[in-house]
Amino acid sequence: GSHRENGYLKYSRPQPMKIILNPSPEKWQKHLARPAMQTQKINQIVKPIFEKVKKSGDKALKKFAKEFDQVRLDSLLVSAEEIQTAIPLVPDNLKKAIALAKSNIEKFHAAQASPELIIEVMPGVTCSRKSVPIQRVGLYIPGGTAPLFSTVLMLGVPAQLAGCKEIVLCTPTNREGAIHPAILYTAQLIGISKIIKVGGAQAIAALTFGTESVPQVDKIFGPGNQYVTAAKQMATKFGLAIDMPAGPSEVLVYADETAIPAFVAADLLSQAEHGVDSQVVLVSPSEEFAKKVLAEINIQLESLPRKDIASKALANSCAVILEDQATAIALINDYAPEHLILAVAKEEEVLSQIYNAGSVFIGNFTPEAAGDYASGTNHTLPTYGYARNYSGVSLDSFVKKITYQKITPKGLQALGPAVEIMAENEQLHAHKNAVTLRLNSLKTKKK
């Protein structure tokens, strides 16, 4: 049934997704506008949280736990006993599933390692480049409406493979001050022992400045709500790096008559149930097919426990009918979806023209849910159109690449004169002199 909220009747029926027929490119941004983030308002809330955590450390974190989560915490650090107690609480079938996911994620991410690159660019001048792990990383694991133990795998596995020295995991507790057993189980499985009971913007602030319990880190990873997202961007003002600006989750499905309406509907709903600010988009050449999908959505929605959340997300969402494939591809690249599902006859042809997407799922039997959990790719991906200029998390996210050069006396004699001429023309005479002195010393040795 429905209850009144703000004077409106709340879902007596779910609001259907809108169908938009052949919109002109000028209208795309209007129709596909993501749910607006109240950036200024959110920053006004996040900034004082940062200031308090910087000033009062653990004391501030405990105060926020009481204020925001109604929970009294004696200790912020998860004890070894708590981790041991969690292990038997995780059902065996879930342990097996986590093990399979871990194995696939490890295989795919381990294969991303690049060997040291060494090249002699000219005789006596050798340049090299090597991946070095980021020393201290903070992993944020949402625990709000859904405890995301899968994110522990997605961030923890590549952090361990990269060889990061210190890995700190922050996640909020429930009202009893406990963390979901599956999160603790997965963390210990990949060898993460520093787990802190803190969520929200205050967790990001703690990783930024360090507190008595929370070590300061160099880079922060992980998805979160708009407060966490705003806090991550604020952390960059204090010299930290972040994986990417990741806001509410989204999917775009491009499907034609070769797709199966029930599958497409299921994929759209799997994304819509993430949160009320999620967005799902269907692009199809056929209005008739889109109507079949929408009918299927209404049937499947009824049995979902998170039906209310999904209904609200669907109200932000739409089906766009574009008969012309080239136009559809242009719209996809313009939208730059976090997740893109292709269920079309000419998948190879379409695939070769996609350049803005976080992760792509190809064919009728590749649900987005597979990548969210266990196929091996990473699920921490750029949202909100950031797929235009950011990649999802990978092994590379946890390393930085240092370059090296070594020059022999012979090499300097070959290279030096060019450096002298360039430095002189930029009027940087000390630069030139650093070469000239060395070349002169080699000349006197020769004599």
C-alpha cells in the first residue's frame, strides 16, 4: 500500500520509465541528465566534519557514530576476536562463492602487471620505468543500505597484488556497533587486518589526516554516497589521491530485437535497486521492444524486496528509441555510461565504436551482475560521465610508475651538445653549464 509523504501519495503504483522517441542530439543531455548532486549543500556539511576530525581525531569519530548512526563505540579498531567470531557466521555456500570470485579477480588483475621497461634510446643513454606500489592506501567499503563485501575483493585483491605496505579498511557499523560478518570474513581472507568502524565523510577525513586509530594514507579508494564522494574530492585538496570521482551507480543497455526483454528488464532493475539516485537507460531501435521490456520491469519489480528504492530510481530513468545505429552509438559515447550492456545483433561492429564506458558487458548471457561480483573485472568504475576521462580501478590504480635514466661518459658526449644548445636557447645557462662542466672534464681526461 502507500503512505503519505510530503503531502503526496507515495507509490500506489510505480512510476513507469519514460519512453522518448528519436530525440535530437541537442535534447540528449536534458533527457539523460543524471540526478542532480547538491554539491554546494553537501560540501557545507562535509567541511566541518573534516575540521572536527582533524582537530579531535578518534573523539570526533566516536561522536559522529553516535550522532549519525546512533551507535556508541568503545573502540574503533576491529579486534582479532571480532574477526575470528565472524568467520563461522558466514554460510559455507557464500564462502565458496567468495572464493570463486576472489580467484577470478586475482587472475585478471595479476595479469595486468607490467614488467620493468628498460631501453637504450641511444648508445650510452639508458631509460627505464618501473611500477612501485603506493605505500599506504585506504579502502572505503559502504555498509549502509547494503553491506558490500564484494567491494572488499575489488579493492583489497589488487592492493595486495600491487604490494601496498599498509592497507586500511573503513566501513560503518550497524546499530549494535558490529560490522557485517561477510565484510570481516572477506577482509581476513585477503589478508587485511586493519579494519576501522567508521563510515561516511568522517571516514574519508580520518584517512586524510590520520587519527589515533586510523593511519593517514596516500590514496583513497571505494564507492560511497554523495557525502563520501564529496569528501573524497575534498581529500584531494590535502594532497591525497583518489581512485576516481564515483557517484551513484548507473547502467545503459543497448538492445534490439535479438535481445530477451526479461533479461534486459532484470539488468535495468539490478542497477535501479542500488539507490534512489541510481539511473538506468535503455536505448533500442524498436519502440515495441522497449514496451515489452517495460512490461517485464513491472512484473519483476513486484517481487523485489528493494522495490521502493528501485521504483524511485526508475523515475529518473528512460528508454530512448533511436532507429539509426550510428546515432545510438553517438548517444552512448555522449552519455559515457559506467556500465554498458550490448545485446544487439551487430555487437562487434558496435563495440569497435564505443570509446566512453566504464565496463562493457557483451551478449545476452553477460549480465552486469556477473562483473559486479565474480567474472574478474573490477566493479569500482567511473560514474556521472567520468568514463570520458577516467578508467575503473585496476592493478595500475595501486602503483605509480617511476622513471630512471643512466648515462655513460660516451653517452653524455653524444647527447650533451644537444642539451647545451637547447638550454642556451631557453636562456637557462646553469642547465647548460651542468653539461659543459662534465664534457670539459672528459676532454681533459682524454689528454
